[in-house]
Amino acid sequence: MALVTVSAIFLRWLPAHGLPILLLFAVSSSAALAIYVTQRRHYSASSSGIARENVDADITAVLWTAFAGVALGGLGIVVVLAV
């Protein structure tokens, strides 16, 4: 939900910062969509892991989320400094 809110804020910045904001919007909304689409699988894996008392960490999901956050931060700095 936070990434959807960030996407809306980026669209609010569109008149002030121009079209490069659409890249930020694309990254944040695609990350939000990916989280939403894979959420049921993550919950299912977690609940079965709790039932067998052995929950495995999803390193891939953590790394992709971290990459999206770093990309948003870097792109945000570039866009703000470019204007």
C-alpha cells in the first residue's frame, strides 16, 4: 500500500518535474504490482512453514524489494537535481 501511495505522490509531482517522474511512477507501481501478485504465494508458504515449524526466508523477495527502494531513491535524487 505504501508503494501505491508513493506512486500517487509521483503523479502529483508530474507538473513540477516533468516527464522523468513517469520513470519513478513506473518503478514504484510495478514494484507494488509485483508484491500484490505474489502476496498469496508468500502467505501460503509462510502458513505451511508455521504449520511444520520451519519457516524459510524469501531472500529473493527481500533483494527485489531492496533493489526497488534503492532504484527509487537514486532516480528520485537524479530527477530532483536535474530540474
